[in-house]
Amino acid sequence: MIFVHLTDDQREELEQVSRQAVGRVALRAQMVLLSDRGYVVPFVAIIHNCGCDVVRTWLHRYEEEGIAGLKDEPRSGRPPKDPLARHIIDAQASQSPECSGHVQSCWTVALLAAFLAFQFCLHLSCWSVRRYLRVMDWRWARPRLAPASVLRKKRDPEAAAKLAKIAEAATMVAKEMAHMLYLDECDLHLLPVVRAMWMKGPRVRVPTPGTNARWAFFGALDAATGIFHWIDRDRKLAVYFVEFLEKLAMHYPTGPLFVVMDSAPAHTAKKVRAWLVVNPRVQVLWLPKYSGHEENPAERIWGLMKDKVAANRLAGSIGELVASARRFFRNDLQPHPVRLPLAL
């Protein structure tokens, strides 16, 4: 017969484990306590509905290791059928099924499992294939439609040089030796902007105007403070852009003033070039072509404004809509953080 004899401290420790431990560890502590009280192994096995060999195992483990012996040892689990399975699945999923002679344009779990069994003699269940796909960061989702021109995105051969100049100017800004502003402009349309929203019941319908109208906003985001400067006019004309530049030059009267912008027509007009010649303190840093949305943080301000004043609703008039946008810029827009580029 096996009996465990406990000291008062051991008994108190086991009683605490039996009350607080989770699952089987608490039951094993109770087995040891029952043995200490004089219960024989078969009776303890009947109480816990297990075999006598199970009770003996945990009694011996406790005598050898104490409380730690009542915990489960690490289990290795069943080894995978093929340790390279996930890498094979990842490589195959990265290629279109058409590359392997299939008529399908995209893989399904069933098709991929069948192909692995036929091509690599790798017999896996659909559940295993799906699990390996998720392990390798694949997800099941719907693709988006996009113009072919977007997918074949153009690159500016001078992009690296332009970004290097912007990074060099950012270094001067960080040392408070200059000011740098990201410039952009935006048309605010009377036609509502459609955004995702919570809705219940039938899909919400947003009315559209009989005739669209628009209004132009010119903006500049301070790279150091995140403060946004703006004016609005009825059209995006070069003369209004020059007016905006003069306003910025007056607001920053000392030191070099770098203006970072794209090559939109309003930025490259003769009036603008002539004004820049007369005001050499204002230096233009051109953004790489085809990358305005990625490299110009001022673009995000327009999105914030449209979300607040034009999303999912039709204003009574373009004047009412413009008034709402002006209130947003005056009262609601907080300084917007700008991540200065690092020098290359």
C-alpha cells in the first residue's frame, strides 16, 4: 500500500492548490490529501473515477518533486506529416493556378489540397491546408477592382534625388534653421462623398444634387508644428495660389521657407514661377511624380475635412457646404502630426 505522509506546511500548501489550481492539478492535490488521511489507492481511484495506476503515478510524482510534480509535463504533440508542408503550400499559393495548368484563376483550399496530393504526394486534409495558409499569413478576402493604369504604377526616375532634398530640408527644420510646408489644394464638391457607416434595415440612400457645384481650397501643413494654413476661392487658379504663397511668406517672415508640392498646373504656371523669382527666400521642393498621396501629408487633411462636412449627406447649397468646411478648419481641426523624412 502507498500512503503519503504530509507535514502541516505541506498539507496547507496542498489544500490551497486544491482550491485555487485549475483543472487536473487540483484533483491531483486532492488525491495526495486523501492518501495523507489514510485512504487506500483503490478507494481514491473510485472517488476520482480513474485507474489505480493513475493515482499511484501522481502520488509517486508528488513524493519525488512536490507540487511541481502534479503539473503536466510539456508535450511535443504529433509531428507534422511533412515539416516543409507550410513552405510548399506558401510557394504554391503564391503562383496562379494557371501556372500549373489549371483553368481556375485563384486557389481554393480543396483545389490546393488536390494539387498537393497529385503533384507532391503530400496528402493533407482541407483543414490542414487552411491552417497552414493562415500560419503563412494568407487570408480569404475579396479583391478590389482597380484601373490597369493604377496596377502598372509609373515611377519618377528622379524620385530618389527629390526625396533626398526634402530630407535635407527636414534636417534644417529639425534644427530650427528653416520652415517647411507641405502644400496642396482640393475641390469640395456639392455631390456627397460616400463613406462606410453603421446602418440598420435597408441600405441607406444618399441624395445627389441636380447639378454639381464645387469650391477650391488651398492648404499648407507646417512640418514642424502640424498647423494647417488655408484659404478658399471659387476656382483653382494660379493667381489664387500666388495669393496663398504671399500669405505664407508673411506668416513666416524670417529664414528659408521650403514649400513641398507636386507639379500640378497651378503650381507650375508662369505667374507662380515669376513670383518665386522675386521671392528667393521661398524655395520649392518638388515631390516625386505619381506619389503625391504617399509623400504629401497635407493630402490627409482633405480626407478629414470631407469626412466631417461632406460624407453621406447632401448640403442645401455649395455655400452652406463651404461654410461647414470653414468651421471645421477654424474650430475642429487639431495640429496634424507630420513625420519628417530621414536624410538619405
